[in-house]
Amino acid sequence: MTSERPLDGDTLDASTAPDSAPASAVATAPPAVVDRPAPGGMGGQGQAGRARRTTSFLSLARAMFLGFRRDRAGLFFTLLFPLVFLIIFGGLFNNTGTYKQSVLEVGSVPLIDQLPADARAELGQVFKITKVTDRAAALDKVRNGDDEAVIEQVGDRIVMHYSAADATGAATVQGVMTSLIQNANVDATGQPPKFSLDSDSVEDKSLSYIQYITPGLLGYAIAIGATFGATSTLVTWRQKKILRRLTLSPVGVPTVIGARIVVSMGIALIQTAIFLAVGAGFFGLKLSHYWWMSIPLIFAGTLSFMSIGLLAGAKAKSMEAASAIANLITIPMAFLSGSFFPLDGAPGWLQGLAKVFPLRHLNTGMLDVMVRGKSPVSVLPEIGILLAFAVVLSTIAALMFRWDDI
Amino acid sequence: MAQTIRVDGVRKWYGDTHAVDGVSFDVEEGEFFGILGPNGAGKTTLLEIMEGLRKPDDGEVSLLGMRPWPRNPRLLPRIGVQLQASSFFERLTAREQIRTFASLYGTPPAAADHWLEVVGLTDKADTRTEKLSGGQAQRLSIACALVHGPDVVFLDEPTAALDPQARRNLWDLLREINNQGRTVVLTTHHMDEAELLCDRVAIMDHGNILKSGPPAALVRGLDAPTRIGIETGTVPVDGARQLFPDAEVSDDGVSLTVSTRNPAAVLSALADRNALRGLAVRGASLEDVFLDLTGREYRA
């Protein structure tokens, strides 16, 4: 049996390098093309070292990105799932601001008919006025909830019929009609009005729901993508011993971490491009002048979410356990950070609590520069807070880091 | 002959567990060296200390004249490691996988493709590694360890969980790698594999090396009886006992087995009686050496 052994140690030329190995037993064997780096360049110094670092950085980044692109479940949760939220929320709530009250005008109502053209147009923004002649049929329609109110005018008396079942619609119509009548009364005196009311929303006038929800859901998407990206790289690479394998290649740890950061930031930019395109293309999202400032915010946010991911993966023995931990952090974080709905109505302590989440700061910052039109400098504190989160959390993760499972 | 690896008094403790408990040996250049032992014997820990993945608590390792710990970037391009079968990047094809590993060493893609050919995976180049069979994945992972042309190759249980065909196929590859002049160190718990492939083996259990040397020398040193089997009924059992008083004779209804330290005499006596039907002669194997050393059942 032992005579089958391929190699008798004594016959081997000690100086034989693998590259110039003697004819091998298998025809395809001689690895003559294998190009071993010169011994001098191995330490990573010099031009050759830099070139090797660059190619290994790029190929690691490529490997990570391909791994992401081919992971259907991962793609669903980082891209499609938040986008579905955007489409549902955008489609559901985006028209509430322009919803018009339907008003039936029986016969002639001079108060409305004789309004000047601009006032008439303004009224057209809130009322959809239909002229009818059949009074009984019009009242039936209001009773059935098809229309909000019936307006008729008898001499100087305006009569409004409404249904108690639709108190909100009735109150809106009543409010508008009251102001119309009061304006008409003031006009009738021939005096200029003494008091006037200019109402102005504290938000930008264009801050409709889509303006609010796009940065919020984008923040949520970025949080999910960066957290799970870091967790899965850490946990699966640890499980498969790729982390160990990489330390036995000439690639340094900073190259590996750098590649993962660049890939996560690239994914965040892709998410941003898709969200802004869908928001602007389908739901009338309007970006403010300084929207580009959201990019450094997003980069800082990505770093802090990656550090959350590292923390979630630090102790987890399997990817399932790590996902559970990451979900446990990201889902409450998304709700408390106002990703889905504004926190303005929440109690003060809850708003205070929300500040422990980096996503809250990312959302605030993105809202400020993307849609509120605040100056780029105004979000520097948010960027600083996000970077501080990243430093603190990844330091903790580094202290908890382990090479192996068990 | 140059010593490629020198392990001197290496110890590694985990709490009270002595994973490696004072191990010393040398591996010479171009040698095929096997570390043999049951699961949990400390083989992998020892291998990881030799590779520079772990720091020994005591003792020293010299690899190609350098110390592997702490991480030594000058040493790394000269060693190739296969840690376990599935050490692959997720969702990459075989070609992408090996090209990625190649780029870590600054090795051009052409060399990576060449290695795919060497391990017979060219037609699987575009298959994702998750879809490869166990044998294919093992061959790819060995190719990934070799793609940069290392002088020393460490393989941790390369044939674990493979079927017999895939195992034999892999043995051919491992021999070829060694024939190219590379020093190969592998761990295994398959005794037959070690006996067939290795120039020298170290038998390890409980963190200690119990014995080391060329497999044939270890087997000879055991001085174990040779078992000669013939078909039952060829010679009556009592007749055989009278014929060979110094031997142990048993019959299980299929074969009559004579265990003897003088096989020549037994064989010629049987040949004289024309009683060699179904003859099978089995000498001691490395497994017998191992069982003799550990004195208990082999725990694979």
C-alpha cells in the first residue's frame, strides 16, 4: 500500500519552487501562469502593494455587492418593501389636502354667482359647486351622503342644508359660507375691513404628506439596508470562517471594513435615487434647493446603522438570531423616529426617547434639507450626532467582537 | 533537508481544557505531513496555531523561517489555507469566487481560471458555489487556497463528509499538489487516507502527539499479527488449530481467519494443502496503530 505514495521525500530537490515544479502526473497541472508576488512587495509597501490593495479592495467590494444583488430576500426588504410603503402611503393620503367639498346650488345664489373672478377661483379650490334645479332631489343627495351641502338663497337669506352624519364636511362648508357672508356684509357697508386674518402654515406651504413620508421611509429603508448588510456580513462570514480566511491573506482589516462601508453607502445611494424618482415621478414630491445636503447625512446615517448591525451580530450565533435582534432594534426605531407618521402628536417623553435612535436624527435632517429648504449648515449637528452614534456603537461592537461562534 | 515548519513545545489551553498540550515536531520541505486523530483531539487548534490564526500559550512555531504570530504579512503570500469546505463568499459563482481570492494576493484572473481547470471545474465556472456538490466545493476551496502559488499548504479535513468516489478524486489532486513541490500539511480522522497520502503522520489525541513517523514504519513498529482468511470449510477449524498451534484461529461461518506473527509458514502450509480458496491477507493498518496507542474504540 505504502508504495502508492506519490512522493519519496528524499528525491525532492529542496530548492524547487512550486512554479518550476517538475512534470506533474496530470497533464493540466503545471501552474506556470501563477504569478507569485516578489518577496519584497509582500509587506504591502510601495507601488505594487498599493496596486494590490486597490484591486483587492475593489474585488471585495464587488463580491459583497454581487452577494447583495443576488439575495432576493435581502433586496425585497431593503428596496421593495419600503417602496411598497411609499406607494401605499403616497397613494392613500396624498390627496387629502386637495379634497373638495361637493356643494349643490339650488336655483340662483347671487352671493356665490356674483363673486369676482379671483374670489370665485379661490372658492373653487375648496368647493365643487354643482347647479341644480330640483330642490327635493338635492336634499335627498345630501341625506344619502353623496354631497356635503345644499345652498339656496331666498332674498338676503342664505340657507344651508347639511347632514348631521357628516359633521366635518358640514362644518367646513359652514365655515366657508360664514366667511363669504361676512365679507359680503363688510362690502355692503362700503367701509374697508378693519381686521384681517392672514393664515400661514408654519411648515413650508408645500409640505404635504408625500413631502413628509418620502424622507421618513427613505430613512427607514437606509436603516434596514445598512443594519442588515453589516449584520449579515459579520455573522455569515464568521460562520463560514471567511473572516479568518481573510486575515490569512495579505489583505488588511481596514480594506475589508472599507469595502463593506463603500458597498453599504452605494446601496443607500441607490435607495435614495429610487425613492426620489418614485416620489417625484408619481406623487408630486418637490425637493428643496439644498436636497443634495441629504447625501452627507445619508452617509453618516449609514455608518451609524452599520454599527447597530455590528452590535446585533456581535453576540449572535446564527444569521436567524442576528436578524431577530436587528429587527427588534430597527422596527421600534422606525416607528419612534417618525418614519411612518409625524411624532408631533406624541407625548413629550416619547419624543425625548426617540432621540436615542440615530434614525430620528437622520429623518429630521433629511426633512430639513430635502423638503423644508433649510440651509445645509443647519443639519451639521445631525451629521455630528450620527457620526457620534457610529463611533460609540462600533467601539462597543469591537469590544464584543469574536472571531468564532461558540 | 530544510525544515519548513518547526513546532516546539506548543501549548494552548482553554480554561481547564488542554487543547494542545506541549507538541513538538518538524515538517520538511516538500513533505506531505498528516495530523491524525479523532474529533476533538486538538488537530484544528494545532493547525490554526501553525497558520498563525491563534497565539500559542507557550512554545514556538517557525514557518518558512518566520513566526506566524502575530500576523505576518511577509509570510501570508507564501502559505495557502483551506479552513473548511464552505469558506466561500455568498452567492458568487465558482469563477467569481476563485478570482476574488486571487485578487487578494494580486494574482491575475488568468491564473484563477487555470486553477479551475486544474481541479476540473471549468464546466462549473458559472455555477454558484451553493449549488456545487460536496466534492466540487472541496476541490474549489482547495483551488482557492492554492491560487496564489503558496509554498506551504494547510488543509483542515479536506475529505470530511465526502463519498468514496469524491474522496479518491480529491486524493489524486492532493498528490499532484505535493508532487509540484509544495509542502502539504493536512488533518484528517480517516486513517486510510493518511496511510495512503502522507509521507509522515503524527497521531494526536487529547492535545498530545502519541507517535509520529512514516505510516509504514508505524505499522511495522506495531508488530501486530497478520490476519489470513480463507473460505469457511476449506480447512476444518480444529484441523487449522492443530496445524498452527501458535496462531489464533476463528471462524465466523463465512471465513476462517488465522491471526499469526509468522504469515509465511501459515501461507505455505495452506498452499501445500491447496487450501487457498478465497484467500485474503490483511496486515495491520494505521488504524490498528491508533487503537493500540489510545487503547479504545476509534471515535470518528
